[in-house]
Amino acid sequence: MFDQFLDALNVPVAARHVVRLCHPNVEDYAQELARMVTPGAVVCGFSLGAIVAAHLANRLPASQMLFFGLHPHADDPAKRDGRQALAQDVARLGGAAAIALRLPPLAGPDPIAARALVLNMADASAQDIETHTSLALNRPGALKALARTQSPVAFLTGTDDTQAPLSIAQDVAQATPQGRVVPLKGLGHYALVENPALCAKAAATLLEKA
């Protein structure tokens, strides 16, 4: 998800550290992130990954947190059936086929390439769908942790994101001591793959000010 974005920021491969979402509860990631995030580190998260990091934000000494497509609240119970149906479809059809049935039209300079990348990632992470479903359904909500963090937190949100709308990012930024919203004009929930160059430009501006 982050490769093109990090390439655009000229982040060396050796300096990139990925957390696999293979545990069912947010707290399961606390020790791993505590070891990984040292003072001066930049934490990047997208969607479910952003949710995990946001729940632990007050325990991480990052110099900057960049959250894309973050929905910081506890899951809406009305989404339970849909999430479980997705997990069943992934097990039956595979990640790409299951997501393809649900993926909205993408934006950016090359929507076809962006869609292909999202579907490839869906296949690559299909083995963890049960874990992802548990994480999404059982998360307690990240507002308390965000309200206590001392790190600057940027909520980079596509203006057309319907899964984690800009209005939610604006509300949570107000509750975060050093929070700010960065609208990504014309992009949706998958802004990172829709236009990684634009996302990198926005992030670079933030990092220059950090």
C-alpha cells in the first residue's frame, strides 16, 4: 500500500518497517509497535492499520503520525453482517474476487492501475481476513488515545472518502492536541494508491514543518 508513496518521499527501503495485521485485537500490537517506534520515527497507517496505530498513539514517541482513511470510532454494529459476509466471500472466492464485488470506482491519474493494485493487495492479505474482521468489529475506539498523544497527528483524508469521511477527520483532529486535517482533493478511501505522488507531497510539507 505504501510503496509508491514512500518511493516518492525517497524513504530508503531499509528504513521502512511493516506491521502485519495478523492478531485479532488492538492490544496485541502494543509490544511490537513499542519496539519499532523509537523517538524520531514517523508512523504511517492506512484504514485498519491506521486504526491499530491510533489506538496506541499515546504510547508511541513518534515525531509525526500520518493516518490515511482513519475511522477512529468503535465499529458500527450495523456493519457486522457485511463484514462477516466479506470474510466468507474471501474464504470462498479469494481476496481479489471478493473485494472486486464491493470496490467503488477509484479516482486519480490512473484508476485502472489503482484498482489492480488494490485487488492484488486483497489477494496478498486474504489469509488474514479473519483477523482483519475481528480487529474491525472489536476495536474499542481510538479517541481517548489520540486525545492523550503528544505526537503531531495528521489525518490525510480524501474529500470523496465515504468510508472514513472528511467530517470525521475534522472532528477527531479537534480532539487531538496536535491534530490537523489534510484534505486530499478528489480522492477517495484509497487515496494512497489513487495518487501516491499527491499524498507524498502533502506528507512532505508536514514533515518539513515537524
